Amino acid sequence: MSSPYCSLTVRTDISGLTVLVGNTITNLPFNFQVGPTPPPDFFTVSGIYSQRTTECVRTTFDRLYAQQLTVNPALPDPFNNRTMRIFGQQMSYAQQQYYERLIGLFKKVYAYNSAAYTLAGKTGTQPSYYTFETSSELSRFREANAIINKLYNVDPYYPLSSLFFLPFPPFC
């Protein structure tokens, strides 16, 4: 099953890649320019809230928030909302190491697939995406992907795959 991003109608205009997004309650749409593919280091155990002010992706978040304000001026920044109740849990050192290893595997596959997609675009060939060596590696990756979805797809209206250009697996 493909992610919602893959089924969006995407069109290119002079400002770059745009998608039609908006407030589904009021049906007020706007065009949002999708941000560039984030680097693999974007994904950490800290999640998307820690990335709000990261230099390479701050522009994308700022652009989305500015567009959202045209629809609802009272809307808080969904990726920097200090009034949201976030339930954190302290992890043991072993748990932290386990999650960091899983996220490391996710970043490895992400980097490989991103490079394969980029190379295929430059050479006009089909991309050759990451192949898992063992079934246990695939199982660990599925677990890592579930963790990334929990840490980064925190806003139901604007999941990560509708904010950034992510046209390769595991996003499609």
C-alpha cells in the first residue's frame, strides 16, 4: 500500500514542486511548495519537534506555517506548539541504544534509496533500491520504520511525506 503522498496530484510550476493542501474542515485549500529531501541525519530518536529549527529544513516548516496562517490566523505552529501535551518517557541506556540502532538502519536504507533515486534521475534508468540481506534485517527495518512514523508523522493533516520530497521507499 502506498503512502498518501504518492497518490497526491503534484504539479510543477515556476516556484517548484507544489501540492494542494489546506484545512479539511473549512475546505480552504492553498498550494504548498514541498521542501527538498531532508538528509539522513534529519531522522533522530528526538523526532520532528527537535528538527523545527534545523537550518536545512526550517524554511519548509516556516513556509507551511505561513500558509496555514492565511487559512486560520489563530492557528499555533503545529511543529513548535509549546501548549501541546507531549507525554515523554525516560529510556534506559539499553533502550536508547536499541532505538538508535534501529534508526541507524532506517537512515542507512533511506540514504541508499535516496541516492538510487537521484542516480536514476540523472542517468534515465530505473532505480535499484536497497535489498535486505536477511529476513531479520527486514524485520528490524519494519520496526525502525514504525518508530520513524511515530516520531515524525505527528500531524495528521501534514505528515512528513507531504512536507518533503520523498518519492522513494519506504515512503512510496
